[in-house]
Amino acid sequence: MDIKLVKQRFCDYSIYIRGNSPSTIKRYNIVIDFFAKAESVGDISEVSKEKILSFFYNGRIDRKWQPATFISYYNTLSVFFQWCIKEEILEKDYTAELEKPRLTKRFPVKLSQSEALRLLEYVYNYPYQSEFLRIRNHAIFTTFIFTGLRRTELLKLKYTDVDFEGLSIFVRQGKGNKDRIIPLSYQLAETLKKYLTERKRLKKTCPEFFTSLLKNKGLSEAGIKHIVNKLKKASGIKFGLH
């Protein structure tokens, strides 16, 4: 079966059954098409261990992929191939045999690892007026520290931009007005899931991922500045958001 037809069936399933966001579907199309073109795969039956290894080896060696890029492609193709197995289109997911590179945790410039971890402790243990603020602010700072998102990127992040199944975050119009995909670590995913439980409890339905406490809308620029200033004063740690 033509891999493009299989991809279309997979994307239709992802839209109408899984309810994946347009950004996730866009990523599925880009990654699957790139793999098929790079490894000359016209028919889904041509997917093999050798072609999978070739794709990822060439990605690391020739295309100079960083671990984050490798993992993003890995997670996307794995979701696709697992669906193919479920639909009895493929017998095996060869990505499962790959060892993923270790993803280096990125910390803000001029903030050491120990300071970053200490900051997260202050963020979580600060005497907030509500549990929602505790969980939300901890999720915000964990996202900053483990993804390197810029302040404006985090504020523009949509509910549908976080893909827990594919373990990735879709960043819209980031630096240089370019879209990009950032891997989502298991630790950060669990933190964000706790926040979403609180968000649901307060019946927040706005499209922005991080929301205001009192209103059903996204956190504002003034709101994030207020949080930063309050926690800088409480922790005594000098840091800033870029």
C-alpha cells in the first residue's frame, strides 16, 4: 500500500478519532513525508530495520541532528508505526529497536543546575492563595527550565500544542518567526498533566495552555512578570526570562 495513502488514513484517524490538533497533524505529515523521501519508501511494505537505521544515522551524522531533533522524529514515527501495527498494515515497529540519545537538560543562561532546582522548590513551596496557583506556577517554571521556551512563546502556547502521546510541544512562530517542535520529557509531562487536572477542576476552557486564576483566559504578560518578581524576591535567586 502506498505510504502516502497510509499516512492519510493515519491522519484522518488522528483528527476524527483521537482529536489531535492541527499542529500535531502538520507534524505527522512533515515527518512521515521526510522519512519516505529520504529513504525512498514508496510502499509501506518497504519500511525495514535497515531503512529506519539509515534514516536516524544519517540524521545524526549528515544532518547534524541534536538529541532533541532525533527524539522528536523518533516519537512521531513510533506513533505512526504503532498505529500501522494496530491496523495490521505493518508487523513490527523498528523504531522500538533504536536507542534514543540522552536529552541534555537545558537551564537558563547564568542559572546553574543547582540554582534551577532550588528555584523549582521555592516555586512549589511558596505560600499561594490557592492550590491552582501552586500547580500552575510550578508547571510554568518547569516548562521554562526543561524546554528553554521564551516568555512570549510560553504565553502563546495553546492547549492543543502539547502532545502527550507524541511527547512533544509545538511552538508557533518562535524565534525568527519559525515553527518548531520541542521534545517533552516524561518528568515535564507528568508536571503538566497535574496542572491540566487543576485547570479542568476550575473549568478553564480558553485555548491558551496557561491560564489566569480569576478569568477564563490566558496568562498575561503582566501576570508572568508579577509571578517572576514575587519569586525572585522570595527565593533570593537572580534570574530572568528571555
